[in-house]
Amino acid sequence: MATGKGMAVSETLRVAAVGDIHCTRTSAGQLAPFFAQVGAAADILLLAGDLTDYGLPVEAQILAHELSSGLRIPVIAVLGNHDYESGKQEEVSHILCDAGVNMLDGESIEVMGIGFAGTKGFAGGFGRSTLGAWGEDVTKLFVREAINEALKLESALARLRAPHRIALLHYAPVQSTVEGERCEVWPYLGTSRLEEPLLRYPVEAVFHGHAHHGRPEGRLMDQTAVFNVAQPLLRGTFPDRPPFRIFEVPVEPGAREEHAHPAIA
């Protein structure tokens, strides 16, 4: 494209996103070819939780090896509910961090001029059906977890200063991307409490997983795109494509050469 004299030519960075890989003890040698496809198509990879199947350190070690074997691009990830199953989530996260994955749990990071804010999120329902903190203590604890995850997301978003911002979750912030699942389970797939900070601190896109039979795309109330990138959903919806989503972001020239660094308030 022609530009005027003195005008900088912007470049496009390709962000790939996928969730719910569910790496198991038997995944060794199976995921590296997939990650090689991602590396050929994208500049950055986002992993939207459920990285492992039972949250076992051995599964995380296999995933770390598959990532290092197939990828040479930055990877940013959040954990999902499966990664908590065995109570080893901190060890899982450390193994992946040691392999070079940027794990976000209420933190922000800037990579190649794009700011990313991420956290796992939680359940609780949507809109007028959002569960309130009333009644038994266990109900209040459940709601408190959702509020805490929303606050973590808000804190991460507030620290971002990059001109382009993307949010990464496991649980859905809107109902539209879980529709397709049985309506009885919608409250367990996400919560509108996660949408509130995204409206206060706008982003260009939101990625999440978890809803394997939901819809691939929805919108926040401000019309920001929300992408459900659960790998089983992408396989079923787009059988003629590799099971990851590509989102293009125009950035300043030279952004590809920038190294990842934590966002600074």
C-alpha cells in the first residue's frame, strides 16, 4: 500500500489463540506438529486454559516439551479448571514458566507492542441470572471467587499502557459464546462479572475457552469481539482449518523485534 512522504508503514502481527488442549500422559509426540502449524501462521500464541487434562506435573512437562519442540514464538497462557484438578496448579504453572511460557494470573505483559491481561476467571452465570452472595456461606465463597477473579482481571487491565490490548481468560465473560451448551450448565461456564472490567478498560478482543460446545464468537455490551477458542469447538466448527484462531493486530514498524516485558503501572 502506498503511503505519503514521511509516513511510517505499519505492520500486522498475527495472534493465534487456542484453549482446552488437555495434554495427557499419552500426548508426547502428538502436539509438536500442531504447534509447528501455529508457529508457521502466527507471531504470538495464546493458550486459554485447560492446558493439561488432570492438572498433573507430568502432563505439564510433556506439554512444555511439545511447545519447545514445535514453537519459536512467544507463548502467553492462563490456567483452566482442569489444571486445578489435582491441586498441583502452582507446580504446573512453574513447569510451563520454566519452559518460557508467560503464565498470567491477574498479571499483564507487553509483547511486540501488544498488551495482554489474563486470568483464569470463574463461574457464576450471566446477566440477571448471575449468582448473588446471599444465603449459605458456601454460596458466598463461590461468589467471592468470581469477584476475586474479576478484580484480578481489572487490576491486570488497569496496568496496561500499550496502544493495543487483548484479554485472555478460560471462563467466558458473556453468555453468547456458551450458547450451544446445555442451558443448565451455562452458569458454570463463565460469568458477567468478568465483563465489567472489560467495559471499564476496553480491549480489542477477548479470548476464552472452556465451552467445548458453545459458539465461536460473541460480543461484549460495547461490541468488542469475544472469541471462544476451545479446541474441540474449533475442530467441529471449522473442520477445514487448523484448530486455532488467528487475530490480526496492526502495530508500529519494528514491533516484531521487541522482547516481552511485564507491563509497568
